[in-house]
Amino acid sequence: MQRVDKKNYYLNIAEAVLERSTCLRKKYGAVIVNHDEIVSTGYNGSPRGCVNCNDKGVCIREKLNVPRGTKYELCAGVHAEQNALLSASRKETIGADIYLVGKSTADNEYISAAEPCSLCKKLIINSGIKNVYIRNNASEYKHISVEEWLDNEELLLGVNGY
């Protein structure tokens, strides 16, 4: 029996976390890991105490046909990365890694070319996280060094995520 590597182990956990998502379009799960210990998890959905989109049965972004990666201010949801960061202290996130998995609710397929949105990128940078791992399929993932975002000044270029 082959043992799953550590990156895919944490991505598998993030994939399990996304099952709690309340978004009607996309399900995302995030896991923050530091020194090989899980610090926090998060999934995308409405703020605590608000009615979830899946309970309302309507997604305003879908209804307005908003393109992927734009107009997040219209969305009622809090992103998986944001929820994971809210559940952790900065001391726990300095030098940590974040693992992300996204799936379409329509067909349960992995979201291709997924990256955090510009707001989540800024939050990840300020949290002190060093590496982002994003699942491409059941066994492959891409690695992003947060340092690359700073070196390329990507946040100033208007590059969309998700």
C-alpha cells in the first residue's frame, strides 16, 4: 500500500472541509498548516447567523450572470481562506502553508486554474503564510510561493482569482 504524500493529505482534508460549503456555485475548503499541525480550517458560505444561499435557493451572482473572478462584493459568502484565517491567530499563521480545494456544485469537478481572489491574497500576505497549495485534480496540485505575489506585484495588475 502506498502512503499518500503530506501535500495531498492536507489537500484531502481541505476537500472534506468543502463539503460544508453553502455556496450554490462553487465549494471551497481551506486548511492552514504550520509545523505539520493543522491550525484551522474554513469553507465558503454566508456569515454566521445569516441565511445561507443554499437555504435561500438563489445565488445573486448566478442570477446576474456575473463572470468568475469579478464582483465579489455582490456575494453573500465569506471565502474559505477568509474563514480559515479568522479562526487562526497571526502567531499560528506566520510561516504556515494554506491548502485549497475548489469544486463546482454543478458537476462536482475540480475548479481548474483556481487561485485566491485579490482580497484573499492580501489577507494571506498579511497573515504571514508562506505557501499556497491548490488542488488541480485528485492527485495533482500547484504550489504558489506567496513571495511570488510580492515580487511580481500581482495585486496591482488586477489579476482575478477563482
